[in-house]
Amino acid sequence: IPLGTALTYRQLNCDDPETEQAALAAVDYINSHMLQGYKHTLNQIDKVKVWPRRPMGEVFELEIDTLETTCHVLDPTPLANCSVRQLVEHAVEGDCDFQVLKQDGQFSVLFAKCDSSPDSAEDVRRLCPGCPLLAPLNDTKVVHAVDVALTAFNAQSNGSYFRLLEVSRAQLVPLPPSTYVEFAVAATDCAAKDVTDPAKCNLLAEKQYGFCKATLTEKVGGEDVAVTCTVFQTQPLLPQPQPEGPDAVAVDPRADPAVPVPSQADVPVASLVVGPVV
Amino acid sequence: TVVQPGIAVVPDPALRPCPGRIRYFKV
């Protein structure tokens, strides 16, 4: 490095429009690479440094906080139309480090690292003592509720048989005793009415995803299930853009306890590996 | 004379630009 050309970063306000543009590019990157769980939205920009980049451009080194929305990542609803998950619903936040390159007025992500975590039980209880907390996704009641709900949905369906992709979140409600679950599904090449062996059904080449919300209520001598599924338009599987830098890492959805690692057989490989991991 | 190459930053102590505003709520 020639003497006299010390590397200096530009100090920018966290709420500067240029910083915000870089942060929004980062959030867009998160949502386009997370193929499990929920879309996240920008909550706060914690830190920013803008480094000159040779031979041209600038690199925005960002620390940002995000919040989980109610839109599943497979839901094509634009982020702007997605609601933030409220504290009483047991909110989930993301802490992210990014390096975003600005070159010729365009932002592109060089490096991304995010961890997500649910709000503390104490915080939820302080605001809403009776509100249900997030439940472990492998809880037997949760697994049972998803199974019953998906079976009920397929039984009512005149179209494709839908297979479970992931359980996205769950809450055990004390009164009335019930289990609330949200889960993602995908259409198969079987007709729901004709399925005898679901294991023989394959996901469609042109993926069709759905997102379901269900409540299983325990009753004396049985249980009631209410399930609503939204089926999205078919989505051709496109190659995902990869980070440009050698140090780029994938956003790891497994960091979020509310987002399970999916069944390996059910999810396309592209949704399990979203980028080089260092 | 040995000069330490590296970062030369002179932040304005009066400037407190970060963190930025909270858009929703703090978790």
C-alpha cells in the first residue's frame, strides 16, 4: 500500500437515505435467500461504515436489526404489504452483519451473516400474561396438530395432494386447550382424492407452495380442527443469485428456533443450500 | 521511523449518527 493513502472509511448517519438504501438491499437479500420461515423487515440500522473499494465503488459495512413478518418466505406478497409479527404473538428478531457494494448506483451484497432469536418469555409475559409462547416445533402436540390439519385439508381438496414442507411456528394455547400451528406445504403430482400411498407422490417440477394456519382444539372425547391454507401461484425454480465475495456466507435459517430444518426429502436442494458457507 | 499503516479515522465527537431510528419496536 503506497504511503499517504491510508484507508479511511466514510462516516454516514445510520438514518441517511444512502445507508437506508444499502440496508434495504440487505433485507431484500435475506428474504430472497431464506427459503424457510418468514420474511424479515428492517427495524433499525445499528452501525454503518462506508469503505472505498478499489478500483471503484464503495462497500457499506452494516449492522442491522430486523423483525419477523407474518408473510412466509414462499408467499409472493411484497414485503411492504407484510405485517410485522407483534410482541404479543411472540416476536422474532434478526441481528445481521452485511457488506454491501455500491457500484454505479447499484447495491449488491458481498457478505451476509444473520442470527435470529425469539423475544424472551419474560418480555411476552410482561406485555400479555396470558399469551401463548412459541412452542418447540417437535413437540408431540405440534406434530399431531399439523398432521391432523394437513390430512383435513387434503381430504377437502379437489386438486393436488399437498405434502408438508416445514412447520413454521406453533403455540400451545391453555384455554381452551388447543394447539395453533403454521406450516408450509407443496403440491404433488397426486390427486388428493386418489392418494393411497403419499410416499409415492412427487413434488411438481413447477413448484406450487401453500401456507396453512390451523388450530386443533381438544374436546371431551375428541378434537376439532380448523385449517386455512393459501395456495400460491406456481413458482419455477430459478437459480438463486450468489454473494460475490469470497467470504460470503449463507443466511442460516436454522439459527431461528421458530424455523425448523425441513425434512430433507421434501425440500428442493436449492432451498437447503443457498450459498457457499465459510 | 516506523509508521504504522492502517486506519486513520477522525470522527466528529459531536456527531452521534448511530444507531438509527427504531421503525417498529425493540425486542
